[in-house]
Amino acid sequence: MKIIKMNPQGFCHGVIRAIKQIEEILDIDTYEKPLYMYGSLVHNKHVVKHFNDRGIINIDSINNINHGTIIITAHGLSKIKQQEMINKGLNIIDATCTEVKKTHEYIEQKINDGYDVIYYGKKNHAECMAVLENFPTVHLIEKKEDINNLIILSNKIFFTSQTTMSYFDLQEIIDELNKKYQNIERNTDICQATRRRQEAIMKDAPLCDLCLIVGDPTSNNTMKLKEVCEQKAKTKAILIENVDEIDNISLNDIQILGITSGASTPNRIVEEIITKIKSKYNVD
């Protein structure tokens, strides 16, 4: 068997920044305890458990929280929820990814300039939910077919997206929007880490008999890697979270195996998986 380890791998810069920020907080004893995290720092159980083990408590509501420090995750949080925290006297640590913040800034600027904003995202994802709470007039589309239901009479339209969507689906959506509306301004906000991983899949997956996508099933950028692999690169893909799952997969007939990972997957998990495969199979 030959293994193709697709690049890039490991944490994206937004995840690295958020983890570093929280590690620094844990090393400083001046922040009011308890330490809470609103949602998951990133969508990866290994990372979340690491911080839970160090005393950070995950919450999805502040109803019963009256003191302490709350960390806003890399996905961002609406101004409404942040104001509720301020009103209760809670300390806030903002670990929102800079790419996500840029998207909010673009949307706010365009709405203030009188634009209708179309946003490509996943409705129940934390990043998208923050956008919709901040800007309730935004038109959300989750797939190309949703464009048929859009009713926009303005001639000032701006299009942007959640940072972890499929770059290749995004291009199809832009083409479809251009058929329906004229002179759409856009800022394609798929982050570079997400885009480069998807481009690597398109380049390397057709060479493989099978691709392993390493990551958490709650991670949108990880699931989009699987979609791109199967739907665009036409290569079978299996999602695995950790090294133990290798025992449930038969690779006996695989000659070329591709391995990639989501932007919130620790690189050590990928290395553990590769080591396990080498111990079980004859790997070149």
C-alpha cells in the first residue's frame, strides 16, 4: 500500500490562535472563575476534552450563570448574546477567528450602505447562527436550489459565505446567482485553510482507491472535505475520528490510500492513524 498524506494538515491559524489564547488564560490566575466556554472552541472532541480536563466548562446558555469568565469560541457569537453577558457582569474572552470577524464586518458595512445580503451557510452552525442573529435581514441559502426561493427587488446585492463551506459548491452558487441577478458584489469568504484542503482533495483523491478524512462529524469543514472527495473528486471517502476506528475498516484491497484532515483536527491524531496502518499493512 502507498499512503498519500495530503497537505495542508493540522490546525488552521484560527484554531491555533484560539488555543494559544485560552492556554494563556489558563496560565494566568487573574481571570474570575469559573471559566466557561460558550459552545465548543472548535468542533473537535479531542480539543474540547483537553480544555474540559483543565477546568473549562462548556455551556450553551447563560441563564444560570451569574459570575465568572466566558470564552467566545472561534465560530463567533452574536452581539445580542455578548450584550446579555455584559449585562450580567460576566467577563468575556473573545477567541473568534479573524476570518469570521471579517465576514461580519463586510456584512455590516454592506447593510449600512443599503445592500441586500445573500449568505451561503449552514443554518444550525454556530458561525452562521451568529451572522443571522446579528443581521436578521440577511438572505440565507444552504444549497444552490435555495436561489429559486430568493425574492430580492433591490439592484444592490452583496454575496458572502460561512468560512467553512465547499469552495467548489460556492462557485456553482455564484454562477447560478449571476443568472438571476445582475451586478452582484461578492466577497468569497471561504477561509484559505478550508480552500487549500479542498483543492488538495481535488488534486490527490483521483489518484487514490480510498480517502480517510480525519475529523469530528460535527465539524463543517471536515464534512465538506468528505463531500468534495465523493461528489467532486469521485473517490470513496470514510470519516474517522481517532486511531481506534482503523480496526473497523478493511484496507486489504487498497493500493493507494489518501489521508487528509479537518482544520480543527490535531496533527497527532493523523500521525497515530498512519502509524497504526503501517503496523497492520505493508506500507510503502
